[in-house]
Amino acid sequence: MTQAINKPLIQEEILLDKFRNLTTEEQQTILDFVEFMNSKKQKLSENKEISAYDLAKEWAGSVESGIGDLSTNKKYLQGFGK
């Protein structure tokens, strides 16, 4: 059990050592990426339920099928709801 607790700390130390050996610009790039990942994670946790429309809304109406409004086609509505 002690190994399971200490293992992440060892990995953290390795990461910190590698981070410290980077240039200031490289460290800033890493920090920017970590902030980006945190903001992405927050947005996902805020929007746990997302509709199909929300996922596809940027493409809504972008395809012309050539079919008119089917609700006005009496033949299409025959037997609907039976």
C-alpha cells in the first residue's frame, strides 16, 4: 500500500526535475497547455448533458436535400400516428 501512495510522488518529482531543465519559453508552453487542459475539463464538467443539436449546430442547415417541408405533403402524412 505504501508503494501506491509514494509512486505518484516519485513521478511528480521526475516531472518537476524535467520541467526545471527546460528553458523559460518551454516552461511557459507547458503552463499554457496545462491551463488549456484545465479550462477544457471545467467546460466539460459544466456541460455534462449536451444535446445532439449542440454537437451538430455548426452544420445545421448546411445541406440542401431538395426535399420540401414534409409536414405539408399529405401523402407523407398518411397513416402517421396510427
